[in-house]
Amino acid sequence: WKRPGGGGRAVARRLWRPPQWSLVQICSHLAVFYAIAAFAFVIQPAWLAIGNSRSSVVIGTFWLVFVLSLGLYGFVCFADTRYREGTEDTASVLWDSEPRICDDCSASITHKRAKHCQVCNKCIGGFDHHCRYLNVCVGSRTYTPWYCFVVSLFALMAFCSYSAVHALTTPESYHLASVSLVAFYGVAGLQVCISSLLSLFLFSLSAQHLFFIREGITTLEYIKDQAAGFPGVPPPSWREHVSRGECYSCIEAMEVVEVHDPNQVWFCNVCQVDLSRAGVEFYTCPSCENVSVCPVCRSVARDRRRAIVTYRTSALRRVADAQVYKDVLGSSCTSRLSSVSGTIRAPRLSRRTFSAAVAAVEGHTGENVRRNSFCTLGASDPRDVEEVADDEYESGSSTGEA
């Protein structure tokens, strides 16, 4: 594949590979399986032996919800969430904006909230988060089924917890207790612990996403403290102003800034790359504080033949280093950039609330690929390995580890 705009090197198009099972995914599935199996083989026979219609209705409802959640689980895991131009919701497209190109999968993006997941290795339409426990991305096509799955699973785990507590109070009614009281208390006690913890987590998660639905935001937008519609598309008429060093929003001169804290919230408003994690100098408007432009997009603004490309943070650093000498030499157009590198300002930080903690436990933003993750095994592209090394270095430097 040849990047649009000319002059770019040929890049091999990488096929999507389903992520391999992670340790978190395996443990979560085993925990749910244990809670349901303990109810089915230890508690259910005693309830059926009672012979009343109420027990039969409750058990029938339980398995009906189980079948429903199983169907939702299958749909969320196997649905195609890949971003496809022309098939997304037309309400999320800005018709007067030019598209941005994903450097990893060459997707031409004209819709908001489309993001490349480095675990799934594909662009996701309407990206919300990458679920750690299902190991799939939740996007616009699967968000509603995924939320219904969370609610139904919460109902199952809450019922398993209640049934196990009830069994512990009346052990004489269960066959396993007559065989071995120690084994019965061990099985039922473990079921209480697992199902109660899962119920508490699933309740917090469903309540959190109910808030997101009411506010009309995604998990990614909440964690990154961004307005609705993030990641966005390049704003209209940005090239003329940015090429002159002006903010396209308020027409004021932009400043050159560099940040050293990857937890700060700085994103390029053109290509949507994370500037804080990239660790490069960039241009921002000190007046409106709403516009930031990476050095690569600054160069693209001066050449209308070049397309807007969204790079990984490591790739952006390489391209920016290659471009720095061209920026020093300048261009024929007049620039209003002021050299105030290292300006101290107070940008927003990533969320540190309880809701953000719950979101981080359940999923992530599709960026944090670690070397010890099952998802990185079999990576065929050298950029995959380099991005993992960069993430590990940034993680170590942020915690004081070299």
C-alpha cells in the first residue's frame, strides 16, 4: 500500500489477527463458569427436589437469562467492529473536513470516534474501549449488546451469590452436605466470594456506563477528559492558518511547547495523536487553549498534496525528528510561531476518579500493549515490538524505574 499524497514509502498492509487469550480473560471466564456450575450441580438439585412451582419458575428464569447472556456474549466476541468508510453512522461525519489516514491499517477516516486499537490491530468504528475480559474492542456496533451482556451477567452473578448464601444457612437440604460438610462449605463459600465480587464489579460497571449513556460520551472520552466526538476528524480550513503559525480557531499566534509528563492530556487536533506520550515539541494556542498541532501536521499544512496520517507515538517521534531540520530552515510563507519551548501551563490530567479506576480495570484505550501480554505474541510487524518497548520505557520512567 502506498500512502496517499505521494512521496511516502510503501507500507505492507497488515491483516487483522484475533487477539490471543490473556491471563485476565482466562481467569474471569473460569470465575463465571465456577459460579454458574456450583449453582447448577450443588444448589439446583435441592431446589428442584422441593417440587413447588416457585422454585421451577426461578430456575427457569435463571437459565433463560443465561441463554440470553450467552447469545450476547457470542455476538460481542465475533461481531465485526472494524471501521469501514461509508458504513458508519452519517451523524458522526463532518462533510466539509478532509479525511485522516491510519498509518497502521491505511483506513481513510472521515467519521468521529474512529480509533486504531493496537491489541486488535485494526481501526474500530465508534471506539469505546478494549474490554480486558472479553479481549475484544467495544465499538458502535457492539456497545448496546455489550451493555446488555454486562447487565444480564450481573443478574446471574447476583442470583448465584444469593443462592449460595441461602445454601450456607440451610446445609441440611443439600446432598453434598450429607456426604461431606467440609466440601459443601468450601464449594458454597467460594461461590459466595466469587459471585459477590463479580456482582459488585458488574454493578459498578453498569452504573458507570449508564452515566456515560446519559452524558453521551464514551469510556475513552471520559478517561482522556475529552469532549464528545473524540477522536475527531481534521477541522475544516485548518491548513491555511496552521501553515502561518496561527490558531485556526481564534487566529492567534501559536506557541511551541514540550511536556514531559505522559499523564497530561495533549492531543493533536488534526491527526488526533497523543502528544504527551509521544514526547515531542508541538504547537498550541495560548489564547483559546483548545488547539494543539503536532510538528508533522504542521509540515503537512504547508503541502496540500500530503495526506493527514495518524501515527503511533513511536512512529510520530521518528517522523518528527526527520522533519525538524526542514522546520528550522523554514518555508516561503510567513510564520507567527513564537519560540517558547518549555512553557509551563496547567493542562488537564487523565481522570483519577473512582469511575476512571473502574473503567481502567474493565478495559483500556487500545494503546497499552505490554511485552508480557498474550496479545503481543506472534507480532509480525517490527513496529509492534518497537511500540511495546516504547510503552515499557514510558511506564518505567513514570514510576522512577529505568
